[in-house]
Amino acid sequence: GTGTSASFVHPTGITTDRTNLYVADTHNHLIRQIVIPTGVVTTLAGTGSLGSANGTGTSASLNAPSGITTDGTNLYVADTGNHLIRQIVISTGIVTTLAGTGYFGYTNGTGTSASFYQPYPITTDGTNLFVADWLNHLIRKIVISTGVVTTLAGTGSSGSANGTGTSASFYRPSGITTDGTNLYVGDHDNHLIRKIVISTGVVTTLAGTGYTGSSNGTGTSASFRNPAGITTDGTNLYV
């Protein structure tokens, strides 16, 4: 429908190509499109019931999609309940599986030989996808052109250690964004904002005490409580 005549159930993720909004309508198992100037809402993909079928538009199915990002041509969706990363061609609504076996795991590999455990937030630099692999406590990288999945950072166990690549640790990362050079992560259960240098995998703590709170301040003197959504304008982060 249009504007306030349309309805959703627990929308979780949102992205834009500046003309439309694309929403992961999580508990409806749908991907919705909203025309920004008119507020017209349509269903781009999904049957409305949980499933994992590839297909076109409403013949394809998803299971609790949450994270969503776009390169302007395609949408990339963290299909959380299916442990998959899906690709949707915006112009046609064609849905395919870019990566994931459909079963939870933490295997690196190419396309459907790689596995995730409830992937949640997702972002892109246009060439790669970066996925916060929520219950694996990992940050994964997917080369869009090949579907090759690697672990950029994280031990695979919960923790808050800084370090390089797989020596660093996270605890249920729930937000991710990029300025093209670095990733910034809402490290949900650590109550921290983490920074990852994409080229090296070096992980540091940008802000947060590591304890719940709401204090303003600089760096590790400021505090958060379960930070999740995060975005950037290139100069600042908004959490």
C-alpha cells in the first residue's frame, strides 16, 4: 500500500539506492521496496512464509531475513534463519544463493560450500560483502564476483580481545558499516564499537568501556549498551 496503509512485522534491516528503500521485513520473511518520494510499498521478494527456495519475486522464499545492503544493482541479504547470504537483482527480483550451505557452521569456502551461523548485519564496499556472522562471533568477507568466503576477523569464540585477524574476538557482533578502508562493528554483547582495517584485519576498540552505560566521552571512556545498528557518513559514525 501507500504510506501508513502498508504494514510490516518486525522490520530489521534497511538500505537505499537513493530512489527506493529496501527493507528486510523479518517476521514476514519478505524483502519490501518503498519508493521514497511516494511511500508506495511493494513486495520485491518472498512468499511470506519461511523457506529457502531460489526464484523470482514472490516465488522465492527466505527465513527471517535481517541484514540488507546494496551496490545499486543488486541487494545482498543476510537470510538469518537459513544461515545463507542471498542476492536479489533489483530490476527483476531474481533471488539466488550467493553463499552458505543452509546449515549452521563456520566453514570457509566458495559459495554454497561455506557456512554461517545466523549471519545478521551486512555491508559492502561494492566489491566485497562483509558479514557479521552473529553466533559464530566472526566477521566474514565474501568476494561478490566469485562467492569466496573467508574469515576477516574473530576467533570463533566470544571475547573482546584486540589483535589481527583470527587473534581478535567479538561477542555477537550486531552492526557493521564501512567507509571503504575500515569496517566499524557494533560489538553487541561487549558493549563496544570496534574498528577493523580491511587490508590487514587489525582490530582495535574505537569506543566503549566494555560495560553497559550511557556516558559520553572519548574512546574507551564512553559507554554503550548492546550497540547494534551502525552507519557512517565518512566522517562520523552513528550508532
